[in-house]
Amino acid sequence: MQKIKSLMARQGLKSPQDSLSDLSPIENLRLPSKEESRELREQPIDPQAQQEIINSIEDVYFSTDSFDIVKYEMEKLPPVLSLQELEAYRDKLKQQQAAVSKKVADLILEKQPAYVKELERVTSLQTGLQLATVICSNGRRHLNIAKEGFTQASLGLLANQRKRQLLVGLLKSLRTIKTLQRTDVRLSEMLEEEDYPGAIQLCLECQQAASTFRHYSCISELDSKLQDTLEQIEEQLDVALSKICKNFDVAHYTKVQQAYRLLGKTQTAMDQLHMHFTQAIHNTVFQVVLGYVELCAGNTDTKFQKLQYKDLCTHVTVDSYIPCLADLCKALWEVMLSYYRTMEWHEAHDSEDTTRVAEGGGMAGSEESNFDRNYVKKKLEHGLSRIWQDVQLKVKTYLFGTDMSTFKYDDFIFVLDIISRLMQVGEEFCGSKSEVLQESIRKQSINYFKNYHRTRLDELRMFLENETWELCPVKSSFSILQLHEFKFMEQSRSPSVSPSKQPASSASSVAPTLFEQYCSGGNPFEIQANSKDEETEDVLASNGYESDEPEKSAYQDYDSDSDVPEELKRDYVDEQTGDVPVKSVSRETLRSRKKSDYSLNKVNAPILTNTTLNVIRLVGKYMQMMSMLKPIAFDVVHFMSQLFDYYLYAVYTFFGRNDSLESTGLGLSSSRLRTTLNRIQESLIDLEVSTDPTGTLTVGEERKEKVPSPHLSHLVVLTSGDTLYGLAERVVATESLVFLAEQFEFLQPHLDAVMPAVKKPFLQQFYSQTVSTASELRKPIYWIVAGKAIDYEQMLLLMASVKWDVKEIMSQHNVYVDTLLKEFEQFNRRLTEVSKRVRIPLPVSNILWEHCIRLANRTIVEGYANVKKCSNEGRALMQLDFQQFLMKLEKLTDIRPIPDKEFVETYIKAYYLTENDMERWIKEHREYSSKQLTNLVNVCLGSHINKKARQKLLAAIDDIDRPKR
């Protein structure tokens, strides 16, 4: 069917009459013969039947592919031919052909008007084309005329001018290319001069020029070369940036930043800078430690270079530990100072850029510039904590690399000083509290301090056992602040700045930070050699030996032992035998010398011993450590309290322990003092040492913290009456303890300031229950002297020989009163002799007199209570004796009122009471013993009390005494 349609389309340009006759044989269609045409006309025209005939045609006849119809039909013939069937099939084909022809003819007739109209358009188009041909011919003719008539020379001149201009441009380009070829030499020179901004500016200009002449083949190679040069400049720029980390130079850093700004890599530069700072910290600490390790190893073995930093730190020797730490901190300071100055540079240039933008008023590029500035600012601020964290971790690793428990005190204090300085640097650097450093140094400090304190306690016990309790002569103006150990308390200052180097400024001025102080030069971690040797202590009294050099030097040798615990330990005790070696200056010589020394003492000179001074020095060292490392404040205060506890316990053990004192019922030891002594004995004193001389007991953790009870030196004699039973030694010991307590009271505000809030109750309890009890030891210690200084037993014997049942009033007192007063006069003389050796403070003198008078009065009452018979006249004699005693006694002492005066007078007057009054009196006066009350009742029997009243009063006494039993 499509073939038929295409045939109809191709035949559309012809007349309908010609269309039927113009069918070519190629189309395999033939015109029907006349007979066939007649048959077609004769056949009825039924469109439906005609359409069915067309539909019955096989599809192959409608395909677009050309094929042989005859062959196709021949192949369809059956093997056995039948004429009838062939004719029937032929008729069928004829009908189909006729139907198709009829359909084609109808279609042609239907399209004839359109064909005519289209033919007219084709004719019109043909006419238009002929007119165009004429116009084109005329144009060509006129162009030929213009070509022949125009001057060719003028056009040649124009062409040559144009060529000349092109050649001039080419020459300029060639000169530029020549210049570009020579820029690499200039770039190398600028890089050697470290003119990075100029080199980058030149390189960028060359790249821009090269892009203009990219069409030249020689330029493509130059462009790649310039790109390589630019990358090389960036590499050198990165190296130059890394140099900033250790030695910041303003001009150098300005060039580097300008160069990065030209490259448009400001943010990249900042990222690289932080990476270089991190790398600089690692490389710096490794090289410093490696240098000391290799120096101490004494060989060139490279095995240390392959170690990790943590392992390398373990190879640092004790001798090189502090110099290495100082150099380590100095190197890290340089890195942090460079970072600090880098931040300063950016702050200054940011303000300049902001001012420049505000004055220029241009907004172009300002947003990007502000973004870069904000990025750099945040990056630098964030980098502060990162860099400080890296510094802390490196120093922490170094601190833990060595066991510092065996360090000398000064060395360890120096380590604390360096770390304290470093923490101050960290606080000024980024506001950090340096938790990592604090925790690491706290662990090392506690470990060191436990061992150090244990050694100091053992040394204190050794000092106490070898102490002869002789006065250490100090000036009356002595203050603990004059000692080296307390110099740090003289003024509030940075631990890194010595007093001599502090700038003189008004109190209101703000002290400069370390970065401000050392920004232009110097290092806060420089080791100040011999800083202590420059300062001298002036606390010892001269004692008149200025003109006697041998004597003076001998005394100084004696006194200097207290300054160095190790030397004292070697001088005092032989470690193998425990014997006390004989010193070059004998103790007798020193004692005899001090007899004359102390006659020159000023009244207000403090009373203390070498051991007291040593404890005070230890306290100063402990506080110095505490001031440098506040997190261990509680541990330090606890150990300080143990020093005081042990000193107090030793003084009590040596001079005040006497079980018979408590039986007197005078309350010489307060309950607070007894509680304190019991607490010290339980928590600090190792009592098992004396019960286990072979040392077979297992040493537990609790016993490790305890110290054996000290023993009084055999050189101290407390049994001689001539010396008032060691009164000088007792005064020195007791008053040195009181002086030590006063120094602790003076230090309380300083201790309270550094003590953690949760631990302050411990400090308050220590002061209220221990320090304040020091003066209470005076009573029991001096009571022992008072109990032996007067012969009270002899007085009782003399009183027993007196006859009290006299019948007449006597006008003369008894002999025992004179004897007792002579005892007091002798006591007063001995006290004066002792005061020539040791200044006896007024409170001590008063306590001694009070104790002696109290004991004398109670002995008098006891003597009166031993009387079997007594008359009224005898009672009057008792009053006479006692009044005589008081009158003479008041001339010997200034104590008013006389202690226990009423105790004696009340007892004497009770003899005159009636039965009822005496019963009430007995119940009210329980200070008297049962024996004294009973004797009073028995003596009154017969005079004004009968037996029945006696039984009643004795029963009342028994009722009073029963609860005591």
C-alpha cells in the first residue's frame, strides 16, 4: 500500500491524463485492457465489497521491499497443477488488481484540485528564479568593473601598514618573552635575600604575562617553570615560617605574612604555623634531653636517638636532672614567647588594617579580609591552650621519668620553683590552671615529702636524744623571718623574680607579667647560681667574743651544726655503734662558756635550743614547698603538725612525766593536755620498738609512719639539788616549746590562706587542741622541781615534834617556820644562780614560786592534820606560825595573793566551829582529804564536840569520801 502511496505522491506533478499513462514497468503495475476496463465498469461499485477485496490481498504485496511477484506466485503453485484451480486463482488476482486500480483512480481524481494549485506555485517559483539569475549576473558585472577601476597601490599601502603594526606588537611580545626568560635569576636572588613578598609578586606578574602569550610554544614551557618556581617559593616560605617558632623576628614574620597574603593563603599559613609550633615543641624537648643523656653517657652511641621521648627521659641522671629541666623549660619558654609575640603582631596589624579600611571607605574585599582576620584570631586563641597542653605533657613525661624521692631538699625545692614558674607562665599564657602539671608534681611531691619527712622525724628524734637543752644564743630582735627558710614570706612576689631584681615601683602599680618582662630578652628559667650565698643570716648574739677569734670560731662551729641536718647526723651518732663521739669542743667547755654568756643576755631574748631552731627551719622548708605547690598544702600541714607533736611529746616525756602528779588532785595536767598527749602517743609514737628489741615484728604501713619514743640524753642531769634538779634544762626545753608554739601561732594566717577549705577544720583543731596546750606543760614540769626544791618531809617531822596542846598563848613561833623559810631562801638563791645561766621568764618564776608555796601550805595543813591533841592556844600558835611564815615569805616573792593562803587559814579556823557549822563546813570544803577532815573532828573531840557529834561528822566525811572510792 505504501508503494502505491509513494507512487501517487510522485505522480502528483503531472496532469491526471498523463498520470495513468506514465506508470513505469518498474512498479510492476499494468494498465487494464479494454476488456478489463469494461468488466470493471460493468461490475457494480460496492465500496464495502471493494474494501474487502483489497483487505484480502496478501501483506507481502504491501511491503516496502521490492520482490519478484511472478516468482512469488510460481513458488506458491502446488506440485500437481489443476487448470480449474489455476483459472479460479487467476480470476481472484484479477479482481484484486481491478479493485486496487479502481481505488487508485478514485484517489487521483480526489487530489486533482490540489495538484493544479501546486503546479501554479511551481510555475511562479520558476519565474522568480529567473529574475534572481538576472540580478546576480548584473552584480558580478559591476564588481568586475570596480575591481578593474580601483587603485591596487592604495590597498597595498594599507596592507603594509597593518603588517608593520603586527610586527611591532610581535617585537614587544618577544622582548617581554626575553624578560620572562631571565626572571628565574632575579627570583633566586630575591629568595636568597628572603624577600618573599617581592619574589611572589614578581612570579605572579610573570605568570600573568605568560598567560597572555600562551599561544607561543616557548611560553608553555616557561609557564610550567614559573609554576615550579612558585611551589619552590612556597616550600622556602614554609621553612621560613617554621623559624618563627623558636626565634620570633618582627621583620622576618612581616615578610612571611605579606608573602602568604599575596598567595591568598593566609588561613593555610596559620594552619601550617600551628603545625610547626607543635613540631618545634617535640623537637626542642627531644634534642635538649638527648643532649644531656648523651653527655652523661660519655659515648657517641646513636641508640639514644632511636628511643621515644618517654624512654629517653628515664636515662637522665640525678646530677643532670635539674640543669636539663631548666634548659628544657628555657627552650619551651622560647617557643611560647614566640607564639606570644606572634599574637601581638597580629593584634597590632589587625588594628592597623581596620583603621586603613575605615579611612579608605572601600568595601571591596573587606568582607574576605575580615573573615581571614577572624579566622586567624580564633585559630591563635585556640592554639594557646593546645600549645600549653603539649608543653604540660612533655614536662609531665620528664617529671615522671626520674624518681625524685632521693633528691636533696634544695634540689627538690629548685624543681618545685621551676615548675611553679612554669605554671605561672601557663597562667599568663592562656589562663590555664595547669591541672596536668599540678597533678604530676603533686604526686612527685607527696612521694618525695613522705620520705623526706620520715627522715626528718628520725633526725629530730636523734637531735632530741642528743640535745643537752642548753640555750642557743640569739639576738633579742630574733625573728623567724630572718632565717633563709622564711625569706619567701618577706614579700609577695613571683617565684621567678628574686627580691633584688624586682623593679622598684609603687604599691598601686601592677606588676608586669613574665612575657612583658622578658619579651625583649632574658629568660625566667635562668639558674640563679649562689643566690643563697649572697644572703647571710644575722640572728646569733655576739656574746662578747668579737675580740676573741678562737673562742668565736669555736662557738660558731658548735652552732653551725644545727643548719645542716646531715652533718648533725654524722657528728652526733655513730651509725654502727650508736655512741656519741667526742667533739673537738667539749660540752663542759661550752656549758662553762655559756654561764658567762647568758649573764650578758638581753631580757627579751627568746629561749630556744639548736633543736628548736632546726624544727623552725624545717617548718620554713615545709612552708616553702607548700607555697610553691598549694595542692599538697594539707599533707604539708599534717607533717608540720607531727614535728610540733613530737617536740611537745619529747619535752613532756623528758621533763614532765610523773604519775605521782595526778594523784595530788591539783589538776596540774588539764584534760585537753592529757587528750593531746594520748593522741600523739597513739598516732605518732611507735611503742613496739622498745618491747621488741630484736626487730622481729612485721613493719606495717601504720608503723612506718610512727617514730620511736625519744630518750633523754645521759648528759642531762635532773637529780642534782644544786641545779634545782635541772631547772635550767627544764626552762630551756619548756620555754623553747612555748616559743615554737608562738611561731606556729604567727604562721597560722599563712597556713590558713593556702589550706583547702574542706581541710581547714583540721588546722583549727591542731591549733586549738595542740599548739595552745604548749604553755600548759609548764605546770607539770615545774611542779617536779617545786616538789624537790623544798624538803617538805623534814618540815612534817619538825611539825610532828611540836607540842600543840599548850595551855597558854605563845608569843614565839615554832622552829619549823624558820627552817621552811630557810628552805625558801635557799631556793631563791639557787633560782638566782640558775637565772645567770638561763633567763627565767616572769611566768616561769611565778609558776615555780606558786608551786613551792602551794606545796608548802598543803604540807602545813598536812602537818596540822597529823596533830593528835590540840588546844585553843595550840590553834592560836598555828595561826601565829602561819602568819610569821606569810610575813617572811612576802619579802621573798612578789606573788600576790599568796597561793592557798585561805586553804591553811580556813583549816585552822575550822577548829572553832560548832557541831552544826562544822558539818556544813565539811560538806562545803571538799578540797581537804578525808584524813585531814577526820583529824579535825578527832582533835575537836572533848573541847566542844561530843562523841555523838563526832560519829555524825565522821559519817558525813565518809559519805563525802565514798564517791571518790
